[in-house]
Amino acid sequence: MVLLRPLCTLLAVACCAAVWAGAGSGRLVAIDAQVSSVALAGPAHALVVLPDGYATSHRRYPAVYFLHGLPAGSAAYKGSPWLSRLVQKIGPFILVEPQGARDDDSDPEYLDWGDGRNWSTYLTRELPRYIDAHFRTIPSRDGRAIVGLSAGGYGAAMLGLNHLGEFSVIESWSGYFHATDPTGKSAIPAPGSANVHSLISSLAADETKRATFVGFYVGRSDPTFVAENEELDKELSAASVPHRFALYPGGHETRLWADHAAAWLRLALAHLANPS
């Protein structure tokens, strides 16, 4: 995967919860949740951004799990306030931004590698259970989306297709679809289930029983990932799997993701259960 430059100044979340000034009438509340993980053999964090009015509404909300790019440090999950502020703009939903790396494990590709490094298990089993238990989510696949950018886009596609019972919406923003080294150009040894292309037949079979929204895009000037995105589009079409694919002007950059974030999050929410 390509090296992802810091998207912005990291948010300072000094305690369990932080309150930011928002664009709407309310205030944006973000909670730095610490999850005790067996899969990771220790604590892991997730930034949980709550919609306006959450404290008094008594409603349940869909949750969007958003994976950051790699390689990254342990605090990268706090690095996208431009994304978090969209919770007020296009909500209501709960945004979950999980930690996807450690300072000494900066490039795990969102895969299971063995004791203490089972990122896939943490993100698809332990974390959703924790979020559903501690926040008023809609605790079913109809209430969960998994989305990501760059390496997080790969993670979202790979994890989502491997866990169709957990997520009904899958989006990749400037991602790729097989496990790679930090350059994004060379494949690394990984299980067959780590290759998104090999999962299309199982997705097509699952579509006959229940709908999954799959969407992905890439910038036309992306230096590495255009061809593979176009390949996946053709493969899904050949398998008659409904999906949304777009090519946009731009490269592999924050400006592209920020420009299209609202539209693609709205698209995700349109395919999730409504707050109830």
C-alpha cells in the first residue's frame, strides 16, 4: 500500500470524550473508546463520533466503520476531523474510526497474522460487539457499513466481502483489492481470502439471498490503483453483481476524498436501515 501522508493535524483527545464545535446547531461529540482485545492481545482504540442529539433522542442509529490508510502509527485513527464533522452535515449516523495499526506494527493490511496481530478478527468481531454493547446502534448487518480509503479501502472491501453477515454496505475510496507491500505495487504472501477478486463468486451467490451495496472509486491520476479498480468493475459486471464505480479527476490525495466524502457517505446511508 502507498504511504499515506498525514491527512491533517491529529485531534487531541486527552480523555474519554471530546466535544468539538460543529457546523450545525449542536455540538459534535467524539469518544476515544478503548477496547480490550483478545485478537490483538491488548487494548485498541476507536474514535466514535455521535450524531447531534444522540444524548436525548433514545434512538438507534446505523454505524459506519471507517478504516484509515496504511502504513500508519497508533494514533492514525484520530487523523480525519474533516470526515468526522460530516456526521452533523449528513447524519444522523454513528461514525466509528478504528485503530488499524500500532507504532511497531504499522502495516498489517487489516489481516489476521497470528497471536496478537489478528486485525481482521478484531475489526469484524470484537469491535462491532463492543460498539453495539456501548452505543445505541442498529445491531445487525442492515445497520452497518464498512468504508475506507487507500489501504483502508482495501481493508473495507476485503473484510466486508469476507463477512457479509456483518456488513450490508461496502465502500472503497482509492483502494486496491489484494494484499500489497507499502509501495502498493507488489503483492505479499496472504491467504486466498485476502484477495477481493477471488471473493466475487461468493458475493454473487449471496446476492441471491440478500442485498449488499458495493461501491468504489479512484482518481484518474492515481499513480497505482486505477487499473485494478477498473478490473474489479469489469469482474463485478461480468458476475452480474450490482455495484457503483466512479472515476474522478484527481490523484491519491486528501482533496479527492474530502471532495467526495459527503456524497459517498450519503450513498452508504441510503442503503442502511434508518434511525429508529
